[in-house]
Amino acid sequence: MTDSVVKYLSDRHIRFVRLLWCDNGNIIRGKAFHTGMFEEHQEHGIGISMGQQGIPATVDAVTPDSGLGPVGEVWLKPDWSTLAALPYTPGHARVLADLTLNNEPWPLCPRAFLRRMVARAEAMNLQVKAAFESEFYLLRRNPEGNIVPGDTTAFATTQAMDLHYLVIDEIAEALINQGVPVERYYPESGPGQQEITVRYGTAMQAADRHIVYRETVRGIALRHGIVASFLPKIFADAAGSGCHLHLSLWRQDENLFPTSQGRVSPLARQFVAGILHHLPALMAITTPTTNSYRRLKPHYWSGAFRCWGYDNREAAVRIPGNPVPPSPTHLELKTVDASANPYLALGAVIAAGLDGIIHQWEPGEAIAQDPGLWSDAEREQRGIDPLPQSLGEAIAHLQQNTLLLEALGAPLAQAFLAVRQAEWQTLKEASLEEEVKLLVDKY
């Protein structure tokens, strides 16, 4: 491995290798070493303060309740299987890193958490395949420094494709060159909003690919002098950006979702039931910013109610159909956005779904209408309730959710909740404009 890595770096004239991680503020961060010092860093990587995992997105300081502080060092240990030269920054490469302590996984490492949840599924003879379907905006700054839309086009117009084809083509090529398979592209409904979908893979591949995706979109946009942002809600009168999670369950080479009748299997129903049962608490992890809840409104196809349905874009869990068998092949969780840490979000969803299988829960009836059109009494009769309306509500649910707290483990749960709470306290009274100014360049 060492010889092949050295050759890879040498052949591409790499000067710096960036070690990337996603923190509990859900910001992608990195430290780099010069390739002249490869031997020194190849095994253990680079040290960082433990306190780094207690820093919210709102201020560059450790939140006191995180259990972290100025004492303690952990290491960004490179996972060399993820090494890739950066097409948008010649001379730099990146590798995804694990957080280790004494050469063992640190309990606060997001990738280690996802590995634990994958192992939990494997213990039930289940394999998880997934993909994140992310939307983002291409934006510009006007002479006053304010963010403005990249265009004024409508959903899926070829005019929007023509306007942005240079950027989109470069993003797609850069992703493919980094081993991320690109499937489809279209302009989304917001002005300057885009969607490029990538192929599903294992759970770890899905989370890793999403980190690469976010980095690549932003890096290419910078080369073109524009701003790319995954912030869930940028403009009050335009569509928000989701990051829908697509997930399927497998046993060896068999997809366990479909039945011969074109419905989801009993096992898949139980998995959906687990997600729905824990969803109010999950949302502190999958929609983790105050800004996230500006997107999650009825009639906006964002999944504002706790229910599921076949091809129902108003249901929190949608079961997409296929034109030919096998169908359906997977679920889509709509209450996810790209301000989430993908390792924590996917790992928590796996834990919730597996809990549904363990308890053999049923998800209730599949909803074939927009639940937002029903009265409160009609929704109550069907067992459908609105999901949390704020980050504060979701935090309160997570604080009481034994399953998810146990899955995270006490140290990670404490730090993560402390960061969420710090961000909530800072931004709970903020206007949309104040949120965008603070967060648009961070996500």
C-alpha cells in the first residue's frame, strides 16, 4: 500500500495531502501535510485537539457542555483507500480520515460511529446500501457583497442547463475522476438551484461520497468565481435544498425491499416503522440546523409529517417506484439536508430502522394523499402527526431517545447535543437573512 500511495502522489506531482473530517458542527475540515514528510504522517496522520469536536458552526470556540476542552489530542488517521488527487486544486490530494486515540477508534469519530451501525446490521445478516441525493445553489455576490441567485430560470429548463453547463460538466468530471459515479443532472426549481445525483454504494461509500461531493461542488464553483451552497433555505420565496437519503437492505446479493406484488417486504416495512418511530429525535441529526426547519413545511415536498407512502413526496418516507421489476427497490428519507454530518445521519437512520425490525413494528397505512390537506382530526385518526417545527424541538426529542443516545455512545452524544444546543441558543431568534449571512459559506 505504501509504495502504491507514494507512486500515486509522485505521478501526479502532489505537494500537499489534505486529511478531511466532518465535525459535530457538521462542517468539513482538513489538515494537510507536505508529501516530503509522507513517511512521518503515512500511518498516524496529523494530530488535532479533542476540543475540535465540541465547536459549533456559529462560533470558533469549544462549547462548555461538550465535555471537551483544551486538554487532549487525537489523530486524523488517513484511510488511504479514499485517496484522490483534487481536480480543482492541482498539486493537492485528499484522503478521508478517522479520528483515533492511542491508535484505536476515538468514541467521537463519526466514521467509527457509522462502522458500528453497519456492524449492527451485519450482526442481523443485513447489508445497507445508500446514496445521498443532494441539491445545492449556484450563487453570486453583488457589489454590496450580498448573495443573489445564479439565474432566474425555472425547474428543469434547458436554458438553465446552458447557463451553467461549464460548471456542471466540470463538477461531474471531477467527481468521476475521484471515483464517484455520476448518474443524473437537472436544474432544480429554485433560481440557480442544481441537482447532480450519484450512484449508491455501501453505507460508508455513500457517506464518503457525500463529503467528496460537497467539497467538489464548492471547489469547482470557486474556480468559476461563483458561490455554491448546500444551506437548506437561502431565499424565503424559493425552494429549499434537501439531501434526501436513499437506502436499501440486502442479504448477500438479494435486495430485501421488493415483493413479487410490487410492494415493500414485511422486513422493509419494519425498517420504515423504526425510522418513523424515532424520526422526531433523528431530525436533530439529519436536519441539524435552525435553518433546516425553514425548509420543512407542508406542501413543499419536504416531508413535514410523520408518515410514509408510495411515490408520495409529501411523506417523510417515500417509497419510489420503478417502471420495470424489481420494484420498489429502496426507501427515500426526505427529512435530511446537507447541513448534516453524513456519517452520523446515515448511522442514526440505520440504528432506528434496525430497531423497527427487532421490535417487528408496523408503519401503519401507506398514505396516498397530501396529509397537509387534512384536518388535525383526520391526521390524528390515521396516526399522523407533524414533525418538529424547530431544532429546539428535535433536540428535546433526541435528549429523551434511549435508542439513539445508546447508539451514539455517551461521549459522542454529549458533544453532539452540546453543539446543537449552542447553535440553537445562538440562532433561535435569528432572521433568515442573519442565518444565511452566517452559514451560507459553511455548508
